[in-house]
Amino acid sequence: MDAEQLMRAAILAGGTASRMGGAAKGLFQVGGRRILDRLVDAAVAAFGELPLLVANAPDAAEWRADLQVVPDRRPGAATLGGLYTAVTDAPAPVVCVAWDMPFVTARLLARLGQGLSDADVCLPASDGRRGVEPLCAAYGPGCAAPMARALERGDYRAIAFHEEVRTSILSLGDVAAYGDPARLFFNVNTADDLARANAMGE
């Protein structure tokens, strides 16, 4: 598979942003640009076309008039529901990224997409609690049915279907070739996080 030609990105605007008063996190500015716009630029640079925007907000179409907005196919299914929507609507293969990660780069997105040449899922390793970042990862078409089965049994974890698919992990050492992992996967969940992100600069 020529991943760079066939791949598309999807930006996941999920979650309730309860720690931000319900605000649309991707619309906050980091380094003078909205997080959403930063991610769109990265996706276009990586794959040559605009990403999907997976969002349920009634005003989502107003955030970027040039983006195709798709609502969750399985409302209330948390993280896995958003990933499933991206895989089924992109159509797959697709690189998914959460819209609160302002520092994800085009080079990393492209590398994750290339990881699907011999796997159904390509995830970067991280220092986070899961040890991987499923919300900055590539998903092939073989994920759709296993994701659907996980959703049917009520398991909404982002990794709930991994035992049924071929998974490739980009090591921390490999991730570091594209930037500091702590920065690449930094996500804005609170007002303090937003301040920290702006202090990090471009």
C-alpha cells in the first residue's frame, strides 16, 4: 500500500471538556493559531488533502467551512466511537488525532500512516498511562469490524479491539526522531495546560 497516496487524516473533536467549562478545546489558540488550524495544516502537509472532522457539536460546521464534518456513528461510545467513525467515514486507512494536541507534526502523521504497510494499527509509544497514544495513531480498514464488535459488547476503550488486529508500535526512540514525545503528545485539558502550551511556543 502506498500510504502517502491513500491515507487521510481525521481530527477527533470528542469529549465534554469538563475541565475547560465545556469549551471547544480545539478552538483555543496556541502560538497565535487555533489548535484545530494547526492540526489541519499538519494533516494537509502529510497527506495532501483536508482531514475529516469528527464532531457532534451543533456548530461544528462553522469552525472550518472547508472541512467535512461527520458526527459519531455510535453516539455516547466515547473514544472508540470516535475512532470507529473516522475509520468508517474516511474511508480507512486514516490517521486519527485528538483536537487538543497542538504540537503533532506532519512528519509524525505521515510516519504513522506508513506503519500500516504491514499492520492494521500503528501507534506511537509514549510516557502516558497507556504506554501508547491511540488518539494519535493510524488505523487501517481491517479495524472496522473488530471495533464494531467491541462497541457491541460495550467496551469503549480505545484499545478494546487490539487483540483482533495486527498492531505495530512506533518506539519512543523512533518517535523522538520527530520531536520530543512529551511535546508532541501534549494535550490541552485545562486552563493551566493552555498556558503551558503557549509558553512552549511554536
